[in-house]
Amino acid sequence: MVRDGGLRAVVIRLGRGFNTISCEDGIVTAGAAALDAHVARKAADAGLDLTFLRTIPGSIGGAVRMNAGCYGAYTADYFISADAITRTGEKVTLGPDDLRFAYRQTALPDGYVITAARFAPPKGEAQTLHARMEDQLRKRDETQPTKDRSAGSTFRNPAGFSSTGQADDRHDLKAWKVIDDAGLRGATLGGAQMSPKHPNFLINTGSATAADLEALGEMVRKKVYDSSGITLEWEIMRIGEK
């Protein structure tokens, strides 16, 4: 989320030269700008299972940086290495020990820009993998406000892991559940709202400023703490000046 005062910095956008995807000898190599969904589909075509990426909006660079995951699978589970550029222009290769993956975070050094990553996913039958992704998309559209303007999940799950999507999944320490229990489903502030469909999605109803969105998020954090004693941590990164 970029705050209303903007960002006093140079912003680098990785474009076409960084969105290539290849699948060779069971290894998926993707540029940092390659969309997660495209990587999942291309891997499935090759009989390689990165299906969890299909419903995650964003690109591979972000998936590595934040250890993106869903349905009980995480980027770290299949990660081999990543290429990066330092602020001084040095090209480096980072392995799992360098990044120290954790729930929704890594130890990527400040100023490093990931340019590509390699994964070793399990094998599967292409048709089965594509069918699974279609089912995941259907479930996402049923349960999440995919047609609204949002930045995805707002807060990390207090339990410290993603939803599995399975029937026996526990919900008592999921962010959406503690928000719901605090009576904040559909809560509004200015043009910002906690989605009535999925209360861990912070959405712009049409006129929200970044200040509205961040203030509503902070209000939710306070009320959830007052209600349950749980301190929600932001999953959305907020940058720039207020």
C-alpha cells in the first residue's frame, strides 16, 4: 500500500525481460516479474505441481520475498535458489539458508532486488493439476472478494500458517475469524471497508484514501486486541509518506 504522500524514491519496475518461465529436467525457472498464475499453469503443462501459486495475485519476486502460500503449501517448500542484484550492482545467488524463510517473511537483505528464482516441485499429471487449479479458483471466487479492489489478505494469521483448504482446517486462530468474532465484518471508515464476504480483506469501496485504509486496519487491530488479546500483524506492506 502506497501512502497518500507518495514515495520519495526511485521505483524500479521489472518488465518483459524478467518474466520468462522455463521447465527443464523437473526444475521451474521463473523471472521475478512472471505472474504466479502463469508460472503455475506453465508448470502444470510440464507435469510439475506448483498449483498453489494459481490463486495468488502477484509475481514470483514477491512470492519469494514474502514466502507466499496457500492451501498448506508455501514458496519455501519448493525453492532452490534465487538470483538477485545488490544496491552496488553485484549479482548474487541466494539459497534457502540465506533467505531463512518463515511465515510471510524472509531475511532478504535491504536493497536486494530478486531477478529470478528456481523451484523443484513434485510431479503430477497435467490434466489433474489443471483441474485442481480450476477447483481452487472456483473456491476462491466463492469465498473471497475477487471482484473488489483490495491488496489481498490484510493481516497474517495469528496461528502462523496459511489455511489448508481442507475440511479439517482449524479456524480459531485465523485472521478472518478473530476479526469476525470482534464484530468487524463489513466495518467501514471513510471509503475503506473490511469485506463483508471475507473480513480479512481490506477493500476500497470507491473513494478510499490510503489513510482511510490504514486507519481502518489499525482500528481493527485495536478492537481485535480488546476483544481477544490477540495482536494482528499486517501482511500488507505499507510504504511512503502519510
